Amino acid sequence: MSEPTSTGELALRAQELDAADELAALRDRFVLDDVVYLDGNSLGALPDTVPGRLDDVVRRQWGQLRIRSWEESGWWTAPERIGDRIAPLLGAAAGQIVVGDSTSVNVFKALVAAVRMARAADGGGEARDEIVVDATTFPTDGYIAESAARLTGCRLRPVTPAEVPGVLGARTAAVLLNHVDYRSGRLHDLPALTAAVHAVGAVVVWDLCHSGGALPVGLDAHGVDLAVGCTYKYLNGGPGSPAYLYVRADLQGRFDSPLPGWNSHAEPFGMRAGYEPAAGAVRGRVGTPDILSMLALEAALDVWDGVGIDAVRAKSLALTDFFLACVEAYTEPGRVACVTPRRPEERGSQIALRCADAGDVMKHLISRGVVGDFRHPDILRFGFTPLYVGFADTERAARLLADVLDEMSTEQRPL
């Protein structure tokens, strides 16, 4: 059977794929309209369980129980409880993830702690005086890595992920890497890079912001030391929802946080002058958690009940493959170029297209009901969240993209 190439054939193929989609029913668990929402890699859609749950949190737990809710409503244990709900999506056993603070704060905690752990393993000296960081990372990770290097007396060494194995050595203390590149959607080889870092006795920190909830990560299986990630993208936790911090179980006793707060104290209500860290992942906590955002995230995670991350990954790859096929069939050759790797093992859950007038193209697309985003200077990003994006959505997005590109090209042609 030949591959479909015309608009009618691709639209029909989309219907067939949607009819066979085992995750299709999950779309009804989100608050959505007729917009094709392909920006879940920036902010996930609202799960329909969240408004009612938050109403209860505000009116009953806060409004009626008030301070009693720290114990009676489980507020105090929410960071670990919600961490355990996220853990299976990242391939982690319970007791290793704590939720709270922002991704940026957790990157700082993890990176400084990584340097301290690497040095402690070497006998407490400062021979390990280098932090390796992904040179293409999201800017904040780079800023924090630079600050962590100053704080620990390390030299910062920015390199591309492909260059990491070649620069590692006895001086390497910590390595900060992104699992999926935020701009291109490239998926980096977490198992191989983790093994390379471990081979020189260093500690690795993975940023999972663009992979957590979109594809299998395998934190425990691959021996990852530390990991951080946000919850407002593929986990649909809401704007500014708290991030998470993973500390591998056998490292928790050595995790020396640079932000020791009363919430991570062994006796938080003892109010002792001296700090003694709590056991387990709890020592990754700092101050009082943001309960409203925390419990909105907990409600949002209900949508994952009974959903396997392998099925999500399979649909993600099918959606992105289909989108690329539609773009190639509908758009003028050479008008856009795909910067996301075609190989499934090198692709996250987004497609990035390069075109000279990307900013204007995205504005026109949004006005027509296809919401992606633009990254300076020339990148169109389309994030595919398998829990609520379907194949008909995907075909429609590619078709409207082609229409916008054709119209803009016509306007730019000389009379």
C-alpha cells in the first residue's frame, strides 16, 4: 500500500489512526476547545479534575480546617506523596523524589550537592574542580551552573552533549545535561552519557523538563544520580506548578544540600539552632511548600491513572512522524527545514521547524487556531502531548501551516 500524499488521503489516514488510538479517550479528561494545542511542551492543558479539587482545598481545607489541614488533609507530606506519584513515569521507585520549589532552585541544589558528593568520594579534597554543562542548555541552567561553579571554586566547562565523553576526566566533579533539547527536540543518550560520567567518578545531574511525562526515562535502571524537572509541561500541573528533585536512594545519605531549610530538618518542629538533615529524599526540601500549586498538581496527576509511559511514547513517535509526513506533503520544498532528528531514538515529543519568518508564521497560525510557539531567531516549535493531541489535530496543523506559508510567500513576491 502506497503512503498517502494528498490532503484527502492524509485526512482519511488521520481518522483511521484516531480510531485505533488506545489513548484517544483521555482527551475528554482535559478542558479543551477546538484549538489545536501544540504548546504542551511549554504549558500543559488543564485536566478536568483540577478545578473541583482546588475548590475543596480552598473552601474546606483552608477555609474550614485551616491550620489543621497540615495534618488532617495531608499538607505536610504532600511533597513526598506527590513525588511517589511522579516516580513511575520517570522509572523510579518510591522514596526518591520530592516535589517543591522551582526547577531552577532544584538545579542549584542538585549541582552544588553533586560537586560536594564527588569531592567527598575522593576523600574531601578539591582535586575535582570542574563542572561540565551542556553548552546548548536552556539559559537558566547555564546561569545556575556558572553560579554553582563560583560557589564551589570550580571551573565551568560548556560543551555540546556529543563532546561530553571526550572532556571528562579526574578533574570532573559534576555534569549537568538536558535529556531533551528545549529548542530542537533532540533526545540525548541518557544511559551512555550517565555511564561515561560514572566511569570517571563524577556525578551527573539530568534536567528532565522536556522528557518527564513524554517518554520513558529509566532513572533507576540507568543509575542516574540526581535529576530535576518541571511539572507544568507534559505533567499538566498548571502554570508555575512546583518542580521535582530525584536523589537516588543509595546517595540520599550523602546528599548535602546548599539550601538546608527547616522542612528538611530531621526534627522540623524542634526549632534547634543546629541543622541535622532528615533521612531520605525529604532532605531535598527547603521551606514551606506552596500548597495550592502542590495540590493542583496532585489532582492533575489523576489523568495518569492506568496510563503506561510506553504507550505514551509510542503515540508520541507516531504523532511526530505523521506531522512530518503531512508537512512534507503540504508545504513547498525548502520552505521549512526540520531541525529535530528523524531517528526515533534521538527525538523527544516535539518537532522544531526552521524558517526565516518564523515569528510571523506562528502569529498567523495562532490566529487560525493552531497554537505552537516561536523560539528566536527562526524556530517554530510544535509540542505533541499524546494524552490529548490526536492525529486529526496533527493533520490540521500541518495543513494550516502550509496555507500560512503559501500566503506569506505570495505576499512577499514582487508584482
